[in-house]
Amino acid sequence: EESSTYFTNEHGFMMFRRVYPTMWEAHICMKKGAQNVDVFSMDCLAKMRAKGVKKFLAPIGEWNTPALKLAKRCGFVEEGRISKAYQRGGVMKSLVLMGAE
């Protein structure tokens, strides 16, 4: 059984990592100025749902406003935060846990 799945296009990739059989972690990495990121993301999520994934988790740094906005446009909602999860520029930052079904 696969533990990760990647989807790519000319602008970047979206990676999914299995946490549990029906819950996968989602990560996206796109080039600056990438086009149709929402369409690409929604298509990737639909393909994973077709494989039986019921729940997605996207851990996003609190400073990453573009990623948080994209996640919300794709149906993710904030489900929690882990304070002081990592250091960025010498300052401890929170990790926002975004979830979607």
C-alpha cells in the first residue's frame, strides 16, 4: 500500500502522505506566479478522494498567508494550532493545522 502520492504540473507539485488509511497529509509547492493553482489543487484533492481518502490535514506555517488562503479556497478550515512549533527568522512561530473532508 502506498504511503505517499505526488501530482505534478509545469508550476510545481502537490504531495500527499498517508497518516492513516483514510487520512492523508497534504503539501503543495508551486513556483512564484504559478497559474491555476486552485484548479490544480482541487483536481488533486478529487483524485485522492476517489482513492478513498476521507480526511486531509495541511500543516501550514502561520506566516504563510498565501498557503492559508489557498487552503481555505479549497475547503480547508482551521482545526487547531501548535504554538512555537518551529523557528523562522529567530522567532518561534505557530503551525496552523488545516483540515478538509
